Amino acid sequence: MKKIEAIIRPEKFNIVRDALTEMGYPGMTVTEVKGHGSQKGISEVWRGRRYRVDLLSKIKLEIVVKDEDVQKIVDTITTESQTGSIGDGKIFVINVENVYRIRTKEKDATAI
């Protein structure tokens, strides 16, 4: 099993969520986060004054999937969230040793 963590633009969240739901992956953890990568933020103008926004708003999706589904999930997230501009985000794939469903005590693949 793998945990996929995707940091994406907030305006792309609904599109990505709908695509993953259509694929049969409606379950995910979603967190509103702030941060920056190599872009180091953006410059804005407000009331005639230029200021720097160092931490940009992003959405972090977390999904645990079977090993054989990783590539199609990554491809879907990439396709649906890509704008071609700096700040599109990142996807991390992490090994997961065990998963337990608390309610039924199911383990691993049956618990996802």
C-alpha cells in the first residue's frame, strides 16, 4: 500500500476530487495548508503598494491506495491539476506498512 500526498492549487481541488470519485476513490483527507517551494511566494499590488506574499494557500490531499493503483491516481491528479505555471504543486508517494479500520478492526487492503 502507498500513501499519496498531493499539494495542489485550491481552485483545482473540486476537479481533482470529482475525478478521483469517478475512479472509485471517494475517500481522502483534505487539509488547507500554506507554503512555498522554489517560487518563494508572489508579489502583489494592493492600494498602489507592492507587497510580497511568502506563504501561498494550497490544498493537501492524502489518499492510501493499493500498490497497483498508484500510477493511475498520480496520473489523474497530475492531469486534472496541471496549469503549466509555477506553483502547480507536488505529489509524494510514501510506503504504508499497515492500515487498520477502527470500527470493524479490518486490516490492510480491506481497511482502505
